[in-house]
Amino acid sequence: CGVFGVVGVTDASNFVALGLHALQHRGQEAGGIVTHAPETGFNQQRRMGLVRDNFTSSSMMETLPGTIGIGHVRYSTAGSKGQTAMRDVQPFFGEFSMGGAAIAHNGNITNALSLRRELIERGSIFQSSSDSECIIHLMARSMGRTIPDRMEEALRKVEGAFSIVAMTRTKLIGCRDPLGVRPLVLGKIGDGWALASETCALDIIGAEFVREIKPGEMVVITEKGVSSHYPFRPARSRFCIFEHVYFSRPDSIQGGRSVYETRENIGRELAKEAPVEADLVCPVPDSGTPAAIGYSLQSGIPYAMGIIRNQYMGRTFIEPTESIRNMGVRLKLNVNRALIKGKRVILVDDSVVRGTTSRKIKEMILDAGAAEVHFRIASPPTAWPCFYGVDTPQREKLLAATMSEEEMRAHLGVDSLKFISLDGLYRAVGEAEGRDPKAPAYCDACFSGEYPVAPSDMIEQGFEA
Ligand code: SF4
Ligand code: MG
């Protein structure tokens, strides 16, 4: 998911809509905006679908007046299975004795089920199936005197990954979990301030990137300035390494690093680790593009657009059912036949999850008359599900959970298949020594199976890490 907030600007809702539009790659199922104006109180709109289809008309934006606002773009993850229902669309809103508050959450709460059970036993009435709603109920039960105090208390009971943007009538609040698994950045715009999942959302509104919110930090922002709090026990940060591989936009800066440059580095590492003789390096667009450029630069094999993407389709993995997902690849990608015929082609993609995309693409490339197809993947085999806010399927559906690399190669029917090593990936994100097995600098659980926060709800349901 993507979160965005702004305070101290006229027509906050327009800024929020633009910010969410820049974060649309983080979630396309639904979106919502909450603002506050003294004359109207809190204003709230939630819709299924894309930001540009819902939050552009003047009739819509007029319903969202105010100089403070937050928003959320959603896709459903491990915690809340299946298609988004209207009642699960964020931001969530609660009325407390000291006033209202809205909250938007990116990540996944790993003890949400046990929290929910406890809260329901003690009288909370849940409106949604979302893990994020726990936070509002925990805040309602808190005896804290201010909303930020209540939020601190609530978040100390929550486990897992959370980057949160929240608001009261006058305050914009941001918080990252102690490990900083999901991103959150601070920007300055005129006399106002912005919070966003990624810097690309600051760029779109012309805000200056100030800094990242630190892991475990809570910021409370008013028109007067930013105050920092550290509600949690300090911990070593474990930013999601998959943000660098796939999830973040390449024009964003994460962890002080250009995501694009990191991806190009991954491609270079791949070329060093897994060279092969071929005529062309082609990306599986768009997610494989920077890594393919890196592979080409390192190997000296020409880069070419062997697959052309229809720009008007969403990301395939967002589609909820297997049959639509199968069709999706063809609707979205087509082979550049004239270029491919008779060539030995290296295809670079960011990840193999179910293997659906790679299989279809291999068929299309061979149909077009390619002489050889070599897959190079810019992440290690995805063998474990993510419980921290990225939508990987159950373990059984992950190709790498049940097959060896050679079995995957045979299953995909390609001439060769290589994944970057975990050490190679760490080198590409700037860890010269590779992955420190005693204290890894990132979360890499979907590749290593080492979960930095025990996924306690899942363990309760029989998951074995
Ligand atoms: Fe990111 Fe993978 Fe960790 Fe999930 S499990 S937070 S996708 S690195
Ligand atoms: Mg892709």
C-alpha cells in the first residue's frame, strides 16, 4: 500500500490526490482521502479503483476542503485475503474524547488476529476485516490524554510492519515500526509539510525531500514544525530489501540510495555471477528494465526492447484470480517479433513468484522464433511468503518453495535460469561484504525464510518458519 499526508497547504486534498497518484504502483484496488476544515469538520471519501478515476473531478475535490489531509492506496495482503471490500478501504477514522483522528497504514500487523480477538472480547465493534483497524480500537481503549499519546500506546501493542500516516484536526502524524520494514519520508512544501511512502510522491507536488522517518520514530507535525518521539525499544533496522528490487518506483530514493541505481547494480552483479553467451539482453518490462540495463552494461551484450508493454494495464499480480492472472500477461506484454527472430535472448525480470509470468513470456518469445531463451532474475528465489505487507501467495504456490533451480528451469522450459545470490543482492544495495548472516541489514525473509518479526498469527495457524 501507499500512504501520503500533508499539512499547512491550501487545498490539501489536491496534494494528497497527486501524492497518491504517484504511489499508485503500491496499490491499485482502492483509495481514500480524509481532510479537515474548521467549517466542515472531517471530510472523508473512499473509492474502489484508481486515484485518477476517482479523485480528479472538481465535484469530488470540493467535498474535501481543508489545509490538512491524508490518503491511502490499497492492495490486499496476507492479513486480509481476497478482494477489497468497501469497508476495508482506508484511511480509517475514529472519534475519541479529545476529537477525531484518521489513520492510513502500509504494512501488515503480524499479531492482528490475537489483538482483534482480545478487543472483541472486551467490547470493540470491528467494521472491517483489515488488520489495520486494530490500531483505532487500541487507541479508543487508551487512557492517553492526546491523540499522539494514544497512538504511541496503541502501536506499542502492535507487532509487525507499519508505516503510518495519521491526522487530527491540526496535527499530521507519521510513524515507522521499530525495524523500519516499510518506508516513510518527510518533505517540505512552502510553509507546509508532507509525509509519503516514497520520494516520488514528494517530487510530484514539488516538495523538497527533507529526510526519512527513522525506524521506530514518530513525528508529530503542525504548521509550526516537526517534533520527534521514540516510543519503542530501539532495534537494528531491517528495511524490506524487496522495496529495492521491485516494490518502490525506480525514481525514488530509499535508504539514501537511488532505487534505479540499485536495480542497475543488481543487473551488473547478475552479469558477473551468471554470464551467458547471447545476442540480446531484454527486460521483462517494466519491473526488469533497470536490472536488464545493468546486465547489458556489465556484459557488453546489447540491450533491446524485445517485449513491449501496453502502458494501460496494471501490474499482473494485483489481479485476484488465477484465470485473470493467466490472461493478464498476454494483455499486458507482447513480443517484438522482428527483433527476436533467430536471436539468443537473455530475459531479465525482477522476481519469479508463481512462475506464471515467466512461463507465458518464454512461450511468446519462442513463438516469435528466438533461438535460445535465458532467464536472469534480479532477486533470489522467492521461497517464503511475506507477512509484512507485500502480497506473496501461500508457500505452496511459490515455485521456489517446491522446486530446485534446475526443476524450475525445466518447468519454465528455458535454456538456462539463474537467480542473483542473496550476497550479490546485498552487494548491489551497498553492503560491500554481502549479507552478514548474524545481523542482516535488511529484511529478506521471502528469500531466506528468516523472519525478523515472528509472524505469530500465522504460526498460530500452523505456519512453520
Ligand atoms: Fe520485503 Fe520480503 Fe521482508 Fe516482505 S519478506 S518485507 S517482501 S523482504
Ligand atoms: Mg514484472
